[in-house]
Amino acid sequence: MRSLPPERTRNISVATFGCAIAEELKHCGYAQFLGMLDGLGELNSWGHQPEQHPLAHHGTNSFIPFSLPVAMLLEEVPSLRPGTNQ
């Protein structure tokens, strides 16, 4: 994404689960989720902080307790809905 011109990335939204990244592209929308019980995600984040810390571990398998509820988390972020301008 870094190599693309701003007009190509203006309407891109980035969602991360289990690892926070640097929000380098200021014209993109970011939603980052890292579970409170996610030690592996903390290591992978290299000091970057997510916007939300749900009570969850690193997994997304909804059959396992305390997994990241991906669908529910995405519904809560208005900037990630189709047709929403940044």
C-alpha cells in the first residue's frame, strides 16, 4: 500500500486482528483489535497500539471461548461499512 498513490488508497479501510500495525497512511481508515489475553499478538505488534482491546485471546474460532468476535467487531466500526466515506 505504501507504493500506491494517495488517490488509490483514499477509500481503503484496514482491519487487523491479533496484531497492531503502524498507521502510516493517514488517508486510510484503520480499525485494529488486539485481545486482552493475546500475548502472541502483543509480541507481533512491535509496540504499536490498537484502538480496541476486547476480552479475547489470539484465535478467531467462535467455538472456542474468548475468541475474537470478528464479525461483531467489524459491525461496530462505521468507517469499515461499505459506502462510508473517510
